[in-house]
Amino acid sequence: MNAIDEAIRRRFHLVPFTVTIKEPDTELPDMLRAEWPGILAWTIEGCGSWLEEGLNPPAAVQAATAAYLSDEDTFAQWVEECCVTEKGRWGIGARLWSSWKGWAEGNKEDPGSRKAFAEAMAAHGYPKEKRQGIRGYRGIGLKSDKCSRADPD
């Protein structure tokens, strides 16, 4: 199951390398060797800034990271395609699980276990809740019967 949680979002930063050097400078290592003291001082200064302010990735890194994680979060894609999310909504756990399992298998994804599904629901902000003895999730429900079947078409 590809569910991207907050722990991954906090720790993952994608640095886009958008420039290709066509003719590498073969003298660059020697030029940098002469700059080692300055590079070390710059590195230590950067470490001090990081300790004071934390990591402040530039907009290009934030955008690339968000796009990548969005593409990788198949669970969030299922929520977007098959679910309605709103404060008062409540969905029956068995129906949501069946929908997720069918959608994942139809998209050649591993649905994982029922336990992993429950963890992904919680990580995405849909806590478990029992109503009248029926297990379900708060804040989410299925859009239509189409998404409640194991057949994703």
C-alpha cells in the first residue's frame, strides 16, 4: 500500500536537478581544493543556521517534493476518486475497505492488509469510530456504488 503519511512528508525532500552539464570542467576538483577552507566555513555557518531556524527548503524543492509525493500516494488518489470527505460524514469500515481493495487491485497496486488500511485512514485524518456497534471512519464516505464494488470500472 502506498500511503504517504506525515512522517514521510516531514522527512522527504526531493531536490530537482534540472541542469545537465554537457562539458564537465576537468579542472574543477583542483579549483575546489584551493577553496576547501572557505567551503568548510560556509558549511559550518549553514549548520548553525539550520540549528537556529530548521530546514527551510526553497520553493523549487517544496514543489518537486509535493508533486512526487502526490503521485506516489495511491491511497490519497483513491480517496479523491472514490470518496467524499467532510466533517459530518461517516463511512462503514467494511465498505470502505472493499472499495479500497477493489480500486487498488484494479490499478495494479497492493492493497495491503486491513490493518494497514486502518493505519492509512488514520494517517490521512480519518479516525476509527464505532456507531451502533458498527466499525467505521469519521469524515469520509463513498461517492457512489461504483466505488463500493471490487470492480473499478
